[in-house]
Amino acid sequence: MTTSAPTGTKKVSIEFRPHDKVTRVPSGMTIFNAANWIGLPIDSTCGAKGTCGKCKVRILRGNNGATAADRRIFTEEELAEGWRLSCRSEATSDVVCHVPRLMGNPKAALMGFDRHVILNANVYKIPLTLTPPTLEDQRSDYSRIRDALEPEGYAIDASLNLVRGLPGVLRRSQWQVTAVVVGNELVSVEEGDTSDRVYGLAFDIGTTTVVGMLIDLNSGAPVAVRSTLNGQAVQGADVISRISYTMLNEDGLSELNEVILRTLNSLISQLLEEGRVAPHEVYEVVTAGNATMQHLLLGVDPEAIGLEPFIPAVEDMVQASAQEVGLEILPQAQVHCLPYLGAYVGADLVAGLLATGLAQNEGVRLLVDVGTNGEIILGSAARTVATAAPAGPAFEGAQIQDGMRASEGAIEAVTITQTGIDLQVIGDVPPIGLCGSGLLDAVAQLRLSGLMLPSGRFVKADEASEIVAPDLARRIITDEEGRRSFVLAWPEESGGEKAIVLTQRDVRELQFAKGSIAGGIDVVMQELGIEDEDLVEIFLAGSFGSYINPQSARIIGLVPPVPVDRIKAVGNAAGEGAKIALLSFRERMVARSLPEIVEYHELSGRGDFNDSFLAVLQFPELDTIGLDPAGLDPTGLDSDGPDTVGLDTRAVADTV
Amino acid sequence: MTTSAPTGTKKVSIEFRPHDKVTRVPSGMTIFNAANWIGLPIDSTCGAKGTCGKCKVRILRGNNGATAADRRIFTEEELAEGWRLSCRSEATSDVVCHVPRLMGNPKAALMGFDRHVILNANVYKIPLTLTPPTLEDQRSDYSRIRDALEPEGYAIDASLNLVRGLPGVLRRSQWQVTAVVVGNELVSVEEGDTSDRVYGLAFDIGTTTVVGMLIDLNSGAPVAVRSTLNGQAVQGADVISRISYTMLNEDGLSELNEVILRTLNSLISQLLEEGRVAPHEVYEVVTAGNATMQHLLLGVDPEAIGLEPFIPAVEDMVQASAQEVGLEILPQAQVHCLPYLGAYVGADLVAGLLATGLAQNEGVRLLVDVGTNGEIILGSAARTVATAAPAGPAFEGAQIQDGMRASEGAIEAVTITQTGIDLQVIGDVPPIGLCGSGLLDAVAQLRLSGLMLPSGRFVKADEASEIVAPDLARRIITDEEGRRSFVLAWPEESGGEKAIVLTQRDVRELQFAKGSIAGGIDVVMQELGIEDEDLVEIFLAGSFGSYINPQSARIIGLVPPVPVDRIKAVGNAAGEGAKIALLSFRERMVARSLPEIVEYHELSGRGDFNDSFLAVLQFPELDTIGLDPAGLDPTGLDSDGPDTVGLDTRAVADTV
């Protein structure tokens, strides 16, 4: 396992000529990496290991120290002229440098969300014709390979496992082999020329769902994509219950570790079968998951993540072999777990940053992963901050009277028209419950209709009939204790035997959940001094975020009220980011820099968060977010005007 | 696993001031290592990893490039003045440097054969009082340890295994721990201050016998020493039959791997019990064994070692974790297999070089490991050459009519007096056979007595009675086909029912065995241009070499005829060398340099070896080696003068 070394937080500026690009990066970042940061593809074929010699730049100002690698590559004269390997040259002061050559026609692809990614995987296949040994040349098998790779620009290391197979392969192949190098590790030596077959795996390991992608590293094309439920669901629906499970059960940790390995290995076997790829042809794996998921995958105790002050065992880029981790591919394959920004802003968000380019671009953007734990990142290339807000399980449909997970029979979208209600149900069957996105829609539509006040209270039944058609008004019901609910489906409309209702208490749950996230967003916006109108884009990420209706999110005040076309559901951003990190070691180096670049703010115990939370518990007045009150549908519906009943937040807090 | 990188064979000279010491080393060796080579202990506490900053020297001439490590440690002004870390500064041209400080009172011990060894193990225990995490300081457990070790001069890496245990240890210990660093690997984190308990294991893995030593790395003292038979004896007595076993049996390799692991783990368990040391308190292991034994230990196929052109899978210093290898100690403990000089000059000889200092001292010395395979190293600090000579199994008592292994009942020493014969028998029981050292003695004594001619032929019975007393002369017997033998023990003197005899054919076997080794010695002496009188010392090593009577070795011409007090049996030189490498990382670095410093000459197919072999098949004339012919015992015995019957080597070759 290797992890990145920490560097200082001082920033330095690096100017690249003749491209006239300037970037500010933390002191200690290499010039090569700083160029990757702004998408300037300096050539390199050794994975920035200082061995191929292609990434040379001439330093015109700053940073004039030569490294051992420089001395191997350059003459004394060239060193005196300022030539350096950019991948070894760490900028500790402002630097101006001349880049003589960028990658010629780099293979690139549009990936993630409008990201132009240079395809440059970290797996290299090098066909070798070795000189057979003689009595005059008795170098060992390993030295023979190592010596043959050196002029190709690779300085390798190898595991005992690799060496164990070496004598057989070299002799069976009659010294015609393909060496497979990942980073500086020789992970495989194969008979003959196998350079046309190079595969990797990218995993988004969600608490609920795991997505696996088998990628052809030559072409960049996904060969097979599969998703499955995280088998750990049995041991708890969310991160906290998984952590509790490891604390309450003696073998809980190894049990959860085995379960996630079973989940991944089963996905791997399906992916390989579909793609007709052999296990030994998979040389690298990148995972993106929250800290708890990655700890459980690695078999590391996550207990301290669950307790204040919320400490992971390891936060940097973790690298281990497939065998150490327990994945059923080439044992020496390298597994990279993307780094975390904090105990509750995991590698899934780091992957999301890669997929959106948020921390690398101009213009302030907001990335929100809506779930039990709301993860929030706000910023641009200038500065990026992150936080995590505990939202509770409402978005997962839990703690909601008729709530359910987003599976067959769940109401996933709701439209309230002037006269009735349209439900969109997963699987096109009669509804049996309400999942998170349906909950959000229902509340948003009720707000639009005027049937719900900004405080979250339903209007009284008699008031309702003044606002909407009788059939709709009748759906507001009151129980014997005076508690109001809204009937989404009468018994005869539902797939069960009883009505599906949205209770006043359900609405309160949602208010707490959205209040927490909106409060977190408020804190980071204040931190950066950003107003709503400064936001170029809002990305809704995560397995839940992707299904949210952006307009609904806006109506309930989950996100700032920017024009709705700036709010984008980015689907499986974590998976996209993991794929990008797998296909481009340049982007992976960017990911590796993110924890030192993104400022993490812990909300626990912060007074301003509590203030923000209380301030945003109520739903926004419709006119304050540019909507017609009672604007039920695009055609508009007249209403009695905005509801102006104020929300007593204390009263709400007491209610729940 | 890491292995050393190859460097050039050009030599450069390094002068150390103010000590006025100069050494010539291969280009590319670090200045620090060159100092170790000549025993100049430049200070260092980080194991020459460029992190502690204590090994600084000022370069006065040559080598002026600064490395990244230099830039971390020195100011620009100091760099300009020539200050460098000697452990990072590779000498690629002649260098003159000033060493401001040697180790203050280095703990040292006399080890091996008059070697003054600086005790400086590669295992560091660092007690740490960590700052507990807070919401303001949410660094991960691993970062916390790493950051605490950095100011102590350690830049660490860690395995997934280590990280798995980290959260528990830190919290149970309430942040009072001891970090254990081996090289740059954090191998353990222990509760409380455990710095008084640091242990390592040194193994001499012989084909026949395995010796294990448990060493207290704080004091340098052996805590327990045990030896046992190599359990692989069942699968073949020598290297070649072990290799054959792996070729002829489908699971042969894994079977032999399991057997040697069982042997080592059983030794380990005895050593730990005797020393009252827990498995997790053993942090490092050094092994010395021939290439085949080390391949079998590592589970690497040795087949190519057995077939021309005799190629090991790996020859450099191999390093792997105890878990990868399969040793039952701390899983992250580091196992170092010492390097080989060639397929048949193994790490046991490299260890022998450490124990004798042969390649580091002035004065030409010869180290010979006498066995089935004779390993021969000749040289001094100026130049050292090595070769291997296939001697066949005679020295092991095999292919000898009444031969046996050196176990109870074996005649291990023979003295022929004027009137009779004295036998020294292992276990003080009646003799049942003849082991290698007894065979050598018997032939040497027969030569001295005049009963055997330089050609190796026994004199005729009637001639014998003219030379020695009748009781002795009667021991030369002739069978019905006219073949002569010498009776070492009559049936009534033996522990069996029949006589123990030395046949003419037995003598031929010994002649071939000694001829091969003497021929190999001749080749390397010619290579270095050395005459017999130039030899300062001859070391007889290996489990067999230690039991040889130096005088007998000289009489039969196994070794050059230097005065007998210069011939020394050095016992378990391999074990001593492994212990030295365990206790002193400086000496281990010397060991690591040996393969590039010692020139290996393959004898197979060399014409001059065949010539030498034939020239030395006969035994030396006694007067040519400074002995009175028929000088049976120190009192001397008159004889009929030297036997001058010439040897027809072709005739000998035809006989066998």
C-alpha cells in the first residue's frame, strides 16, 4: 500500500509558456501535475515516475534544483540551462517554465459532464523479445526483464508473487513476452504479444447500490457495466447502521468485509463473462465510495468514523494489490481507492469532482449528493470548500409513514394538476408506497398548489376546497386527533389495500432533511462569500440525487433558487469519476491532490450551521424563488396569492 | 518485494577526509555505502533513507549534484558549499569529501572472524505520544502516525495489513504507542512504550542443516540458537535432487516449499519459546542459503538453476513480508534473502564474505565451501573472483562403498601410526561407515604412510610390509579380481558385521571431487595472478568444510599448500554472516553490493578448467608441500623415499 505524502498549504503560481496558461496550486505539487490540473497535456509515458524523460520543461524562473532523475536524463549543460523533468520538479515557489512539447494528438474523450479527458491509463503493456541466457550471460530472469524494461523508460519493482511465476512464463514463451507495468510495479509477464488486451475495473461502491464497469484501457470504451445491491443492506441501510453492526457483532467487521467482497466478486464475474475477458487481464481497479464503504472493503475498522470527532483510519489514496484486498482478478493487479475529503465527504465525492471538473474550472458550482448524509462541495479553481450535513433517512423513504425504497411500486414522481393528481410509479404498476423523489415532488407540488403553507402545514380541508377542485381538496384528510394528511392514492387506486398518504409528520421529516442540507449549503456559501446568483451550475449527484426533479428541489428550498436549467442531475457521478481516474492517470493525480486543495469544514458543533438550519427549515415563499404562487403547472393556475403564514421554527422543532 | 538496482561496473575512488581513507568502489555506489565498505561509520539513524539528515558530508571534489532529499535538508547556501547527504549521493566520478562527524561511540562487536561490526540494526522503535484527534484536527489515524514520525526523520510507507489494525491500537493505547519502522516500512504500531523489546531472526538454510538464531537487536546478543535437519532431506540429499524433485512431481515445488517452511516455523517456535519472545516481537529476518534453498523457501521454481546455463529467477537481495513468505512471526516483518553471486555461489557464500571480510580487507584470502558443489571465492579489497566447481557427492560420503553421512557411527577422523590405526567415531560407538572428513583423513594418512602413491593407487601388499609394521600392512587386501582396498576396521572392530574398507574406487571418487575443487581454485588463482605463497589465509566453510582436518586438505591437494596455521575451518560462516547482516544494516548494504563487486566465473565449458582439473587429479608429492615423505606422525618415520611413480591422468579417467 502506498499513500500520498502531505504537502504544505501555501499556494504558488505556475506559468506555462508558450501556452500562456497560469495556475495556482499548493506548494509542493509537481509542475507536471499542475499542468494536468489545467488540462495541459505534457507528454509522459512512464506514469510520471521520472523514467521516460518525455515530460521535460525548461525552468525560466523559480524551482531550479535538479533531482537525481534529472541527472540521469540531462547533461550538465542542459541542467544549467534549466531543463528539468516536470514530473519530478515540485514547485515550492512561483515558477515560469517553457513547455517544448505537449502530447502529440493525445487520445481524448468527452467524459463525465463535459470534461475533455486525456486517455492515458496507468497500465502499460510492453512486448519484449528477450535475449535467452547463456553461460556468458547468467543474469536472473527478473534482472533480464528489468534490464529490458529500463531502456523503454520503466524502472520497476515486483512482488514475490510475480517472481514465482517468472521462470515458467519466460521459458514457455521462448523469451517472447509482454511485460505489464502499473505505476512502477511489474504486475504481470505474459506469453507472446498480448498488448491488444488491457482491461481495468471502476467501481462506485454506494451504501445501497454498487456499480461496476469493465473498461478496455486501450480504447477507453466500457466493455460491460453492471449494478447490483450492496449485499451489506441486510446489516443496515445506512453508513451508521453498518458501523454499529461492526461494533455490536464480534465478527461484524470481517462479515461486512466478506459481504462487500462477495458483492464485488460476483459483479466482476458477470462483467468478465459479458466482456469475454479473463481475470488475469484486469490489471487495475479504481474504487469510489464513502469512507465507511472503502474501510469495509479494505477490512479496516470504521468505528472511529462513526463517533465524534469522526476519524478514518486512512484518508489518502490507498493502493494495495487485488490479492491483499481479496478481489478475484490478477493477484498483483493494483487497487486504488480514491481519497476522501473528510470522514463524511468520501471518495465518491472526489470522483464527482473529477466527473464535473468543479475544482478545476472557472465559475462557482455546487455539487450536492443528497442522501442520508448530504455531501456538499462548492467552489471553482480559485477555491473549493466541502462539508457534510446529516440529513437523516427521509430521502431514502425511511421514517415516512408510507415510505419505501425506490423499487417496484414506489411513487417516484408526482404532478398535481388543477383537478387531480398524476403519479409516476416505478415498474408501471399500482403504487404501494412513496420513495424519496416522490416525497420531494409531492411536497413541491403541494406547495405550488397552495395546499401546503411555507411552514409545511397542510391547509385546512375547507380552505383547500377554496383553492383547488373538490376532487383534489378531498384528498386532504384529518384524523380523529386533528392531524392532517394528503391522500396520494385512495385504496382503490393503490396496489395495496389501503390509501397511500403523506402525513404532516412526513413533511416535518422532509423539512429536517432538506433543512440540514440547505443549512450546510448556506454555511459553505457564506464561507466563500457567494450569493445565489453567482452559482453557474448546481449538480445533484448520488443514487438519489439523480432522480430528484430539479424544479422540486428548488421549490422546497433544498438548493438555492437558481434558474432551473442550471440544476443538473448528474447520475452516477462517482462511477464516472472512478472511470475517469482509471482511464487517465493525469486525472488520478488531480484526484490525489484534491484532499489538500479542497477545504473541509466540519458542521458538528458549529453555531452558524445551527442558525442556518433553523433559518431554512421552512419552505421558501414561491415568489422569492421566481415562481407564481399556485403555479401548479406551466399553464399557470390562479390562486389566492402567496401564503404568508410565518413559520415558528421552534414550534416545528417541538412537533417532531 | 524490492531488489537492488543494477549499476555500472566502472570503478571510482572516494577519499574521506579528515580520516585519509580512500576506497575504490563501483560507480553508482553511494558515498555512505562506500564508507561502510571500509568500516567508516558515518552517522545515520534512518537506515540510509535520506530522511534523518545525519549522514551529511561536504563534497570537495566530484559528485556535485543535489538530490531532492538534499534540498529538503540543506539551505541553498549549504548546497552551494557542497553539503550533501552521503546516503543519497551516488559516486559516478572520483570524489573527495569531508566527513564532519562519525557515529559517536558506535556500539560495535567482534563478530564473524575477527570482524569489527558496528551494531546498527535496520529496525527502529520510536515511542510516540500522539495528539488525540478533535473536530479541528480530523487527520486519519495513518496520517497522524506518519506526521508524528516525520520530524523524527522517518518517511514511511505501510501495508494494508498494518492499517487494518491501526484504529484499535491507537484508541486502546490512548494514543501512547511505539512505532516500529523497518527500512521505510511501518511494520507495527504497539501499545505503550515497547522499545526495550526488539528481535530479529538469522537463518543459515543449508541443504542438509538449518540453523536459526534469535537475536536481541538492542544488545546484539543471541537469545537462542537452534539447528535442525532440513526437512527436505527426504526429497533428495543435494541441490540437484531437490530440483529434480520439483521437475518430476506435479506439486513438487509447493511440497518442498511447505517442507522448508515447516522446518523454519518449527525452529522459530522453539527459538521464541526458549527466548520468551512473542511472534509479533520479531520484525526482521535475514536468510543465507544457496540459490536453490532460497528459491524453495520463496516458492520460486528452481528448475532453471539445475539446467545449463544455470539461471536463478532472481539474484538480487529479495525482500518480502513474513506473511508473503509464510513465516509465523509478525505478518509485516521484513524477510531479506541475501543475494547470490551466481547460480551456484549462493547467499551462504555472500554471508561467508561478510563473516570473513574477505572482499573488504587487504591481503588475498581464499574461501572454500567444500561440498557436493564446491564454492570458491578468492581475493581482497582490490579484486575478488568467485566460481563453483561440481565436486559430486564423495564429500557427503555418497558413492563411497562404506560411505555414510556424518552421523552416529561414522568414522570422522583417522590417524595412521607406525603400527596401527586410530579411528575417531561420531558418538563414541563402534564404527559403521566412513563420512567425508574421515575419507579425507584416511587418504591423507595413507599418503603420509607411503601406503598410497600420488596417483592414488595403493601399494601392493608385499610393498606395504616393507614400509610399515605387519599389522598395518595386512590391512591392504586384494580381491579375486586383483583390486586392492584398505581395511579401516576389521569385522570384529566394526559396529556392523563386516569390515569397513576404503576401496581403490573410493579413492578415485575422492580424487575427482578434490580435483574439481582444486581445479576451480587453480582457475581463480590464475585469473588473479596469485601464487600459493600470496595467500594470507584459507577459510574452509560450510557444514562439511568445518570438519575437515586442514592438514589433510593440504596433503591431498584440496587446497594450496600454505602453512597449515593459515588454513582455518570457519564453522557456520553463513549463519555468522546472516547474523551480521541482521545486526548491521551497513554490513547488509555491503552484502548488497557484493554481486556487482565480486566477479563470477562459470567453469562449465571452460577449457582451462578441464586442463586444471586433469593436472590436479593426482595427489601432491609430499616434499612439494613441505612434508617429509612418510611423515606419519610428528615424530617422523623413516621411509624408502618419495614415491615417484607418475600418474597417467587418462588412465585414471578411464578407470572410473
